[in-house]
Amino acid sequence: MTRPIISGINVETGQIVEREYNDEEYAQYLADIEASKDLYPEPPA
Amino acid sequence: MAIDFPNSPTAGDTFTVGGKVWAYTDGKWAINAVAGVGVFTSSTRPTTPYEGQVIYETDTDLSYVWGGAAWQQVSGGTAVGNSGLVYIGAYSASATTLFIDGCFTSTYNNYMIVFESTNVTATGSFMFKLRASSTAATNNYYYGGLQYFTNAAAAAAQGSNDSSMLFSAATGASYTFASISVSRPYIAQPTPITIDSTSYYSNYAGGSMRGYHGLGTAYDGFQITMNTGATITGILRVYGVRQA
């Protein structure tokens, strides 16, 4: 199973990074989704 | 070669000869690289300027234009070259997390981030995080604010020691615009953050958040993710607020 992609640039060096989440980032990603899933519900109909 | 200037010129007249542009000002013809532009000091400004005449003062480093009744400073309180936002960098991609590192330095106290998103693959809210040495800060975000709707009163939003600062919601191809201000992120002190954003879809109108990151840590970058893990298609631009 592939993990989400993180993509960005270091503007000091010009280095562009595009890779899958590492273990720490992936664990935080799952925790963020769980912690905030009930925040900001759909706008009123 | 003698130059045969026009007779009876009036202030503001220009005359081109041999590839050179002359402008008639202060009762005489003066040569200028660009018509109407002159170099003076604050004590030697033209005494009979013409409307639209532009001068540069070497003692104040300011530019002025004659508006017909007074000299109007072209810029604000500082010289043109020293005012406004200074572009630092940008990044555009489609990914779950978009980031820019190496953008916060001691060169500027305050930074403006402009975020635009044209698509997200799942409905959710954007999360802003600071980064240090390529690693996101994942706690200590304290903030409060409002989420706005077009058909209902605004709803309070808040976070205390959260893992990010949440701001605008978005869905599908709804266009999102966010203006994110960050103050002194490079100093190892709590970092003030304000985010104003809008993403128009259904009855949603946007969000306004203000708060701070509470750790005394220096940061050199930032990232944006969605709380649903959606893929974001967007662009980040970061600017420094010039100080002098």
C-alpha cells in the first residue's frame, strides 16, 4: 500500500522533494485525521 | 552640431533629437534618459514643474510626481525600493502535504504566505503547520476564530495545543484562497499566526483564525495538509515584509 505524498521545495537550496510520508509523518497523518474528523462540519443546508 | 530647439516652449514640452530626449523645465531644456525624469535633491526641486513630471531625490532616496498642485510621493513612507512585500519563493504541486522550507530567516520579522488551491480530492479543512529543519511541529497550536457561511451565522472555531491550525474548508474543485501572516518565525519564541481564507462552495464562505504556536522554537518553513488526508492541488507563495 502506498502512503500519501509530501511535496515541496527548500527555497534556500532550490531542492525539490517529492516522496511518500516517512513513518513519523504517516503516524501523525493518521492522528490528525482522527483528532479533527468532527471539526468544521458541512455548511448548513 | 547645433540643436534647433522649438520656439516658445512651455513647461513639460519634450523634444527628441539624435536619439536623446530633452524636457523643458524650470525655463530651460534639460536632457533626460527618459522624458520628464530628473535627478534632484529635496532642496533643488524644479520650481516650475509640469503635471506628471517625475523626479528622484538623491538625498532622501524618494521619488515624487508633480500632481499639478503639489509633489506627491510615489511610495509610502519609505523609498520605492524599500517598500512592500519581497518575493521569496513559491511551490506548486499536487500532493497530500505541500511545503516550503528555508523561507523564514532573520532577514524579515514578518512574512506573508498566499495559498491558492484549485482542487482537493475529499472534503475537509486545511491544516497549517510550521516546520524546522524539514520536520513539522505537530503540537502547541493555540488559536480561535470563526467559520463563515452564506446562509447562517458564523460559527466559532478554536484549538488548544492542537496538532495544527485549521483554517478554510474546501471540497472538490472549489477554489480556495488564504492569506497567512507569520511573525518572527525564525526567533525561538512563540510564533503569532493569522489566517484569513475563503473557499466558496455550497453555503460555505471561509474562515478567519488567529493565534500562535506556543513553543519557543525557531522555524524555517511551513506546510499545508487537509484533515481528511486529501490530495491538494495548489500553489504556495511566500513573501517577506520589507522593514526599511
